[in-house]
Amino acid sequence: MHLENDSAQRQRAEIAFIGGSRFSQIFLDCANDLVQSIDRSGKFLYVNRAWRETLGYDDAEIAVLSIFDILDPDCRESCALLFRDIAAGKISHTYEVVFVAKNGRKIPVEGKISTDFKDGELVATRGIFRDISQRKEAEDLLRDQKLLTEKLIRYSAVPIFVLDSQHRVTDW
């Protein structure tokens, strides 16, 4: 019960901070992108409907999770460095990380993070992330097709060459 009260209080404080209105909460919950806010220790202050649905966690689970609990183990170290840089006020434009859903599915996401500092100390970060699974699958397919084409050209018994739009040989 105490965790639920702490979680509810944190969420209310963050929602008030985000915009202070019911409209802001409704607006964020209508977004298809994953919206989250975390405190300086990495605990979740707020997640929107799309975040909960995509990752599969309920409010009680979210209350005890940290950002590092949902990160793919392969990117946790780089994300810890990223989080340190964000806390130091060094902001990059776009980030790509991999979240892990409750069911174990890895979800590559791309997003932007904003920060809130008070008296020089990081108070919270807010991130908006988009699931880029389909884009990553398309990139992988394109890379595989390119490799296959290169192998077919390279190891064919029949001479084959490829011309670019300027009629220059690009591969043979």
C-alpha cells in the first residue's frame, strides 16, 4: 500500500509538473509514442498509455521498476553513460536504445530526452520514444539482400556487372 501511495504521489507530482492540467495528461495518453519521465535515480515518475501497452507492465510493476530494468542488457552500460551525461547537462539530439517488454520482446526505440534541473541538480528527465522495430527489420532485410546480390555477382560463373545512373560500373 505504501508503494502505491508513493507511486501515485510521484505520478501526480510529475503530471502536475508536465503541464498542470487534465488536458496534458489526456494529450500524453492519446499519443502513439512512448512517453516517460524518470527521476534522477532512474525510477519512473510517469509513463503514458502507449508505453504501458507496448511494454506490457501495469502500474504496480512500473512503481518498482527503474529505467535500467527495461533496457536490453547489451545496451545497459552505454545507457548508464548516457544517463550520466544527461545528468551532467550534456544533451544529444536523438537516442536509439532497446527496451525489453515484460514478455521479453526486444523493442528498438528512437527518441528525444529533455531534462529538468533545480539548483544545478537533475530532478527529472522526460523522453518521447518511437518504436522503430519495423524500420530496423527493413534495414536488416535490405542489408541481407545487398549482401546476397554482392555474392551472386562476385561468385557467378557468368560475367555480371552493375551500372549506376551515370553508366559507370559499380560492381562486377
